[in-house]
Amino acid sequence: MQRIISPSILAADFSNLQAACEMVNRSKADWIHIDVMDGVFVPNISFGFPVLEAVKKHCTKLIDVHIMIVHPEKYVQRFAEAGAEMLTFHYEAAENPEEVIELIRRQGIKVGITINPDVPVAALKPLIAKVDMVLLMSVFAGYGGQQFIEETYNRLEKLKGMIDELNPSCLIQIDGGVSIHNSQKLFDHGADVLVAGSAVFNADDPEKMIERMLAN
Ligand code: DX5
Ligand code: ZN
């Protein structure tokens, strides 16, 4: 089983993103996570294409883009052109999730779908066979630094059961409040990819923290 950490640059120092990228490049994190928020689907606004392009320029790891935006179908091509290699959109934000999946596929990049903690995992059942990853939000999308919702473990177990049955190669990602205090338990419950923003970037030694979160 693979264990991947995807540090979220939402918690990095935006005045020196190159340093954040270089830290991730040196570290044992295989991915880098980029949170795009539009102020409509979520109350917060983060950043858009120019920041994604800057990260792409300096980071050698897989560019994992989480879009918290309405009308994801309108922007798929631009995210792909700006460097997204995994593009994850919100099920709740899409009028026609199957169409968005198809549009992302056509760009030749990996497709992820995600749900907030109040959406039943079963809603994704018809889509699981069509995606490369399901991101299970462990906080409500919109802000970094929130507290991990413990109910996530039950939802993860349900999702794992569905994935084992319908698409065993589909990855499971967890995002929100992930830290050294829950990383092992999440991996043990079947998570493949853990997003970590504040736990990594607020650590005294971010590289070491990534290593600790991956350790058995
Ligand atoms: C929240 C974002 C997360 C965020 C995680 O809406 O999707 O990726 O950066 O931040 P932490 O790890 O600080 O909870
Ligand atoms: Zn995210």
C-alpha cells in the first residue's frame, strides 16, 4: 500500500512560495496540494492560476489541485494548462459530475472527486468506477487550520468498502486537520494520501514532520 503526504501550500509563506516548493522537493512528500477557493462555493478566497503556475515551475512533485469552486466544468482546461496533474472537484459544486469527470479525462490528467463531511459517502457510489481518487474532506472545505472531524473514520471505512468492491485502484485522500496525531490511524484505516497544511508548514522542521507522518 502506498502512503503519500501532500503538503498544502495554503499554510505556506506566500511571500516565499519558492522556498515552500523547494522544501517539498527535498522532502519525502510525493505530492503538493493546491487549494483553489472562489468565495462562492466556499466563503474564503485563496488564489488561482498564476500561483498554480508558479508552483508548477518550482515543484518537482505531483501537482495535486483541489478546486473549491462553482462551475468546475468551465475551468478544467485552464487548470490542466496551468499544471494540474490531479484535479479534484466538489461533487456538491457540479451540476453534472459525470461531465466534469469526462472533461478532466480529456485533458489527459488524473481525476479526483470530493465531498464535504455532510454529504453521505453513498452519493459517490455511481461515480467511483470513473475516478482515480476520492477525497474525503475531514473538515468543511474553506479554511486551513480547522479541527479534524472524528466521524471521518466511519466514513473512511464505508468508502474503503465501496472502493474495494467497485474500483480497487482508486486512491483515498483525506484533507483537513491531518497531523502527526492522526496520520497513522488514517493510513491504517485505508487512506492512501494525506493532505497536511498547518501540521507541515507550522512545524519547526517541516521535512522532518513529513517523515514522521509517514513513519510506521
Ligand atoms: C481546506 C483545504 C485544506 C487545507 C488543510 O478547505 O482543502 O487542504 O489546506 O489545512 P490543514 O491541514 O491546516 O487543516
Ligand atoms: Zn484541500
